[in-house]
Amino acid sequence: MKDTNPYWQAPLDWKFPELRFNGNSLSDVIDFLRDVAGSRPTGAVATGASTGIVVDWKALDAAGIKRTAPITLRIRDIPLREAIQLVIFSASDGKAIASLSLDDEYRDIEIKVEPVPKNP
């Protein structure tokens, strides 16, 4: 994470009671998570600010992750941060992990990818 400000950590810590995806495309899953994240206010309730999700599709494509990659997951009691990481890991067939950063200006969660670290 680029920013450890608790104001921005809150959206990443939102917990979902359950998420179920059964062969949904990566882009549909991200759209769903974006809709849910965007509908929850951040710490700036007075301004009506909300959090969005921005995907670096070029970076995902370069990592071999397609928008149409099927996602099949059933997870419970999981924060948004972990849900995004599991979705990207699943879409990459275990070859990449999500790199999440927080954009102060636009109040967005940005998703990029990194290769899975190799054991020494």
C-alpha cells in the first residue's frame, strides 16, 4: 500500500459476509466489487465521498490476465482488500498477485499486478 492513512484503509477493510462467483468474467466481478465499494461512503461522510476501483487493464493484460478470465470463488467474512487479491490470483491461475494502491485525489483503489514471489 502506498498510503497507510486509516481514512483510506477503511474501504479496504470493509467485510463482505459472503461473495459467490461462478464462472463470472473478471471484468464482471470487478464491476460488482466497484458497485459495492462505490455505494459505501468513506470516512468523509459529510462530503458524500465514496470509493471506486480503478483497474490497470494494460498491466493485467501484460501479465496475461484477460478481462474474460472466469472467476469461481465462494468466500465468507472477507475484507475488500483480500477479495480483490483472491480475484486477481484466481484470474491469473496463481501467477500474479494484486498490488493495491490508494489514490488520495480521487478516492480510488487502484489495482495493478505483480508476479507471485518465488521462494528462495
